[in-house]
Amino acid sequence: MKKKDQERIKRTEQSSQPPTGDGDHAEIHEAVAEPPVGPPGGRDRRFRHTNLPPGFVERRKRPLIKTEPPPPAPPPRMEDYAAIIGMPELDEIRFLARHLQGKTVKMVNSTAVGGGVAEILNRLVPLMNELEVPTKWDVITGGNDFYEVTKGFHNALHGGEFNLTDQIMDIFNSYNEQNRQRMEFAEDLFVIHDPQPAGLVRSKSDTRGRWIWRCHIDLSNPHPGVWDFLKPMVEQYDATIFSSPAFTRQLSVPQYLFYPSIDPLSEKNKELEESYIDKVCDDFGIDRSRPILTQISRFDRLKDPVGVIEAYKLVKKYVDCQLVLAGGGATDDPEGAVVLQEVMDAAGDDPDVIILNLPPWSALEINALQRASTIIIQKSLKEGFGLTVTEGLWKEKPVVAGAVGGIPNQIIHKLTGILVHSVEGCAYQIRYLLTHPEFATQLGKNGREHAKENFLITVNLKRWLILFQILLGMVRPHKTV
Ligand code: UDP
């Protein structure tokens, strides 16, 4: 890794507040008629009062209409996926499910809304029920003290500092115990997601079911004390599941690999009319007749938005292009606002750098921005799995991304996308793709196939059905990680 990149990571690690994804976004939407400062480039754009950095230019021509989340779209049904994965694949899923009909499943996590796990369960649970594998989704409850502890655990398991005291362990154990007493465990299979409810496994000996711990986080470099506390719980499960081989730890129980997945029928990923994509670009002042480079990411230094601007500037010396940096959460996350300011400073008054601070319910707009892009960038310095990469691959885009976290599972260098390790490398590859459109197109096609084979919700569903059969002794395991 280059020195500049190391410095960026260091700056992030020094900052005290980890970014959060939730909070009150209402302030973003107070549209006002008069701009507080003149927009760069003298273009006619609207401004809003926000607690965003002074000088943040709201690119949208019309004020936001959606000031709160739209009602959720009705969940797709199994048959809706036939057009995407084909009938034989759908039949295979139905065949696998038939063997499990009547077997009951309970999924447990710590939040019903917000975050990737809730998003996945929202889709997965109705599909399993439609397949006549009765699946319940329970959410554990806890006070603020519990969520402070589990947030601390989350950061510590990602390698952060943590002072694990007896009191903290008591808080974790007592809320797990309260939930355990409140809940019933009558199903055949229990899937407990992430560390927060991990202690429910104490009920295992009172049940006839099989217990699975689904870990969505990267455990490769955990705080030793916190991991020593959790490990004995984890090792009581019949099986564990991780999102990447790189995220696992040595365990005495079997481990399975389940990649995270995206739903091709969700607002974020479904096909869109060209006219809608045109409208979104027009609203944001993006010119579709020139190349568009896009990075969609929270304003977080680990996503390296400033590095992306530096790479863009190197490219721009040779090839005309625009850069779209779209993120969210900068109003309620103090660090996000600071990073947004850094991004704006780095962009200067270049009208071809389009910085967008989007509310959390912008799935359709993000979909349109990704589809309008010539190249998708995800120049992360550290990453979880990197769902924005999956989304880009699925949309048949050439993706240029940092070789960190789960990204190398998705991008096979020069086959399904491009892996980069520095600003200069990123610039070089972008320039190459812009000047070799046939190669870029081929990468996009391969990327979509790779995503279809590995990272769609239907693939994930199939894995669950197979694992359930393994754990219930109906089939023999083929492979573990
Ligand atoms: N995303 C979003 N709005 C934003 C920025 C990101 O909806 O302003 C979405 C993005 O499309 C992706 C997810 O949030 O689905 C980010 O997941 P990823 O694994 O890439 O990164 P994370 O934010 O979890 O580190």
C-alpha cells in the first residue's frame, strides 16, 4: 500500500466517532429559495439549509419531493425471479425446498429496520415461507446500555480498542438471558445473526433443533478480550457461517461460506427505464454524453473519496470525464460531515466533480446513477464485503476497486473487474478502460455473470436450503471453508 493511503487510514483510525447509518435526516429537506453562496461554475442550482459544510452545493434542480421514506414495495414472489435466473434454476430451488417442507426455522437478529442484515431478512424470510419452509423472524430487545455494549463489541471485533469489564459482560449476558426467557425455541432450525444475540445458544440443550451462527462481520482481527468472551458461545453452535474466507477464525465447529447477496428485483437493482435514468442525471446536472465515473459510498475516509478525486484529476489530464461521488449520512454523522468537507475541498470548483449527499431512501436514484456510469469505482482502503461492487457488477459495469476486504472475492483481476492498490494505479486503470471500451464492455459482461452465479439472493436462498438439509442429516456436506 502506498504511503498516502496509509496516512488516510491512520487519520481515520485516529478519529473518535465511528460513522453510523441512522438518525434524523429531516433537516436535509428544508428547501429554501435563495442560495447562501454562489455555486461554483455559476450554474443555477438550488441550495438548502442543512448542517452540511458551508458551500455544499445541492445539485438537484428541483427540491426533494420525497421528504420521508416511500412505502416499501410489495416483496417479489419466487416466480418473478424466473426471468432473471431461468426456470431450471428456479425449479432447483423449489426441489431443494420440497425436502424441507414442514421444517420450521427461526431467524433472530437485533434490528428490524436499517442495516444490511435486516435488509436481507426482509427478502429472505418471505421467500422461504413461500417455499413452504415456515420461517419466523424474531428481533431481540435491549436497553441503550445493551446497544452501547454491542456497538462497542462490533468496533472491537473489527480491531478497535475496547475496555472489557465485568459490568459490560454482565450487561451483554443479562439482556441475552432476558430475551432467552421471553422467546420460545420450538423450531427445527435456529439461525442467530451476529454477536448481539449469540448468547441465546444457551437454550440449545432444551431444544431439539440445530443451531447456526451467521456472522456478517469481519472477524479476522478481533480485539482478543472480546473474542475470548464470545468464542465459547460461538463454539456451542452446530455450524457457523462467514461472508468471506478472509473473515473467519479458527473454530472447533464447522464453518460455511455464504457470500452476501443482492436482490435483483429491489429498487436498488431492478431494471430501469432509460428515460428515468436520463431524468435523474438531468436533475443532478450530470451530462450523459460524456464519460461518467461513479463512487457510491458513505462519506468515510476508509472509502477514500479524496483518493478517488486525485485519481480522477490524473485521468482528466488525458481523457474528458465527470466524477460523481454520491453518499449519505453526512448530516447525522459528525465524521461524515468532516469527510464531506474534505471531499469538497479536494474537488475545488471543478463543475465536473458532482458531489451528492443523498437521503437513505435514494435506492432508485442510486440505481440510476450506477446505470448511467461508464465506470464504477470503489477505491476503499478497508472494506467489509463491498456491496456497491456487487451492485456495479450486476449492472454490467466495469468496476475498478481497491483489493481489500471481500472485494477480491468479487473482482477477479482483469476478468470480472479491476483491482487497484493506489491512486496512480486507479487512475491508470480508469484511463485504460476509457480508451479501450471493448475491454471495458467485456469486463462488465463477465462481472454480471459472476454476480449472477454467486451474489444474488436466489443463490443465497439455495445455500440456506442445502445447509438446512445438511444440518438435519438429509444430505452429506460437500464442502466447508
Ligand atoms: N448506499 C446507499 N446510500 C449511500 C451510500 C451507500 O444506499 O449514500 C448503499 C450502497 O448502494 C450499498 C450499501 O449502502 O448497498 C453500502 O454497502 P457496502 O458494503 O458497499 O459498504 P458499507 O457502507 O456497508 O461499508
